[in-house]
Amino acid sequence: MILASISKVFIPSAIAFFVGIIITPFIAGLLYKYKLWKQVARKDDVDMPKDEEISAAFKGIHNMQDEVRTPRPGGLVVWVSVVITMFLVFLMSYFFPNQITTKLNFLSRSQTLLPFFTLLAGGLIGFSDDMCSIFAKAPSFRNGFPRWLMILIVSIVGLVSGIWFFSKLGVTAIHIPFVGQWELGILIIPLFLLVFLGTFSSGVIDGVDGLAGGVMTTIFGAFGTIAYFQNQIDLAAFCATIVGGLLVFLWFNIPPARFYLGETGMMALVFSLSIIVFMTDKVFVFLVIAFPLVITSISSFIQIISKRILGPTRGKIFRIAPLHHHFEAIGWSRAKITMRYWIISTMCAVMGIILAMIS
């Protein structure tokens, strides 16, 4: 029984990896053929800072040549690998039912249908955003969806998910480590919204080759482990499959990156991750496991608030926000930043797993 459950988790992950390795050259070929990279911003772009507003430190670490020669929607590799794997396993169990294929199928209504749907929805929304930043003619869409529109979209998805969990699944409480269940009632819905917006804001971590991919790999690996020990085997297999897709992305994202994760990848991952956090009932543990995401997001928030209160010069707590760009500005190499983020992320994942197990 234990061997069967372990196989159900790791075999789909391996399939996703090899599927991704096979399809990536084709996807990359299309990305380069159609030049799906960010176009050079014009001075009348609404969301882009004017030249005089861009700090010298930012210019020193930001290579515009990379921006306009590296495809953005590379996150396709991750979620397309996951989608193909899930359907391959499902079709095998449907058309060739036997003891092995039936047990491998992890597409279930109770555990994986909702995170799978949000993965797909987030990927399509993110892909649309990336396409806007590449092809849009309207000034307000040249850098993707306007910020207010993206926040609105994320809020709608978060609210719908919260209402679904509350009304359909009867989820009204969250677990607090060493305390027990905290009954929230209908307030679980705004908590969903908060988690969705928080994970969405953490997408700013996608700014250094391999950084976001490595951190997300450890986070999904941690939640897959937690789900496994909570006997949510299908959900654990789903998380492991995403890890397989992320490993493919990392294979091609090691500097110099072949493509970026982009909103195509980040939106898919953060949407699905938000659902998984609630399905495992580990909202507070999430703050530990995803500490690199949390601290990176907070650094941007602190910088924005500080500059608005104290002014653009006196309010600069970090040389550049978010945090990983601050480290670049003080002289850390991108490789050092990525490796140290990976190390910290791994340790946070381990501590989060332990906390989940003992509380």
C-alpha cells in the first residue's frame, strides 16, 4: 500500500519531467520564431517610469538587451507539461484499465480538480497578460494588463474560490499550529482573497534567472509532502507533477535563460498554490514554507509605502526593491542570489514540513 502511494506521487512527476523535456524544444522554437519577448518601451507608456525616474542603480543591474531578446511566456513549459501528464495518466486509466494505470490516475473531484482548474485559468490569464506586453498597441496595455485590472482579476478568482470552499465544501475554519482550529465562518472568504492577493504580489520574485523556479519547486515539494502525510495522495501527486514541470523549466532557465517564467507561469503557480494551501489547511505554515516569497513581497510593499511617506530619496530603505534586486545593487552576483535563495527556501520548506507534522 505504501509503495503504491509513493509510486502514484513520483511516477507522474517523472512523466511530467520527461514530457516537458520532449515538448520544450518545440515550445521554445515557437517562442523565438514569433519573437515573443517584451518590446522596447516607449516614453508614452503609461505604466513605465520615465527615464529620469529610473534610478542609476536599477540601470546598472537591468539589462534591456535580455528583456527584448528572451521570450517571456516560458511558463508554458510548466503548466503544459502538467496538463499533458494529467491527461495521459487519465486516458491510460480510462482506455487501458488495470491495476497499475487505475492507481496512477490522480485526477479527482475531491482533491485535484479545483487546483488543476486554477492552474489552467491562471496560466491562460498570465499568457494573455504576456501577450499584451508583447503585441498590444494601446498605451495602457503595452506592459501587460494595467495593475488595477490584474488585481481585479485576482480578487474575483480569490472570491469565487472562497465562496466555493465556504458554500460547497463547508470550510469555515483554519488550523493554527499548537492551538487548533480557528473558526472563521463566512470570514473564510475574505481570507481567501487575502491569500490570493498575497501570493499574487509575490510574483515579483521572478526577476533573476532560476530564482522563482527554484523557490517554487521547494514550495510545491513541501506541500506535496504535507499532502502525502495527510493521506491526500491525489493532491500530493498533483504537487509532485508541478515539481516535475518546474524542474524542466529550471533545466532551460539556468543562466543564460532560454526564456522567462513570465506571468504565464507565475499566475498559474500562485493561483494553484493558493488553493493547495487551503486544501491542506496550512495557511499559517505557508508563511514559513514560502518565507522567500513573503519577504520579497514585503520588501516591495515597505519600499512603496516608505517612499510615499518620506519621499523618493529619503524613503528608500532598499537600494532597489524587491529584495533580490537590492542584493544585486550591493554587488551580489545573480548566481549567489539564486543559490542562497534556493538554500533558504529549502530550509524553510523543511521547517514548514516539521511544523505541519508536529502541530
